[in-house]
Amino acid sequence: MKKLLFIASFIIIGFGVKAQTAATPVKLTDTAKLYHPEADAKSDIVNAVKKASAEHKNVLLQIGGNWCIWCIRFNDLVTRDPDLNKYVRDNYVIVHVNYSKENTNDKLLAELGYPQRFGFPVFVVLDDKGNRLNTENSSYLEEGKGHSKEKVMGFFKDWSPAAIDPKSYDKAK
């Protein structure tokens, strides 16, 4: 009986997700790879900060879950658009922080100032020492049934290492 209920709920959830994604070509199998409930997000962030420090980058935390179609849409835009993909890879180390019923990462999110209050996905930018620079409500980056390439690029540029480096402003004078 439990198996039957599980299968029925999976089918219902699957149809619900399919209906939501009709406007955007997102495969259900894509969602299973983005967020990992079993991951040690704190450790992943520590490693990302070390890498960012060595590469003179910032850290971009994308907080959400595999259940979140807007999280998947954002990731698809950034990974499939060559300009966004190159810019983010040149300036950030990315960590996908899971938020789901399996793992809400409550302690970590409390340390980050409760970014989940803005909904999902939500983005936290850390510098190469692990200091929080910005928490971004993704609704500011949305347009229609997805995210605006121009708004996303603006967000990436506004919080890039060069943008927050006072030396870059001295050179402009």
C-alpha cells in the first residue's frame, strides 16, 4: 500500500511539474543533479572560499532545491547562455546550497542572515575571505517566465571582484 501511495504521489507531482515547465524546456532529470540534500554545504562553502581566494574570485551561493522550477530556470539560463556562463565562471566559484524537506540547512542559513526569507532561488555573494557581501532576491532578476539576461548580467557585474575593489575606482579617476 505504501508503494502504491508513493507511486501515485510521484505521478501527481510529476504532472504538476510538467504543467509548470511547459513554457521552459527543462527536463525532470536535470533537476536531480543541481542540488544535493546529502551535501555538507558548510564544507562546500569553505572549499569554495579557498578556491575563490586562490583564483581572485568571489563565491556565489545559489540557494534552492530540485523542487524549485525558478532555481532550475536560473541555472539553465546561466549555463546555456555563453556570455553569462563565461562571466560567472571568470568571476565566481558557484555553490548550490540545498533547501528541501530532506535538508533545510537551517544552521548555515541562520549564519547567512536567513536569505530564505526572499524565496527561492536566493543568491548570497561572499568575498574571497568568506565575508557576506550581498543577499539578492531573485525576483529582481525575473522577467516573464524566467530571468532577464541583462538583469542577471548586471547582478553578476555589480558584485564581481573588480566592482568591489577600491583600486579599480582609483584607476578610473
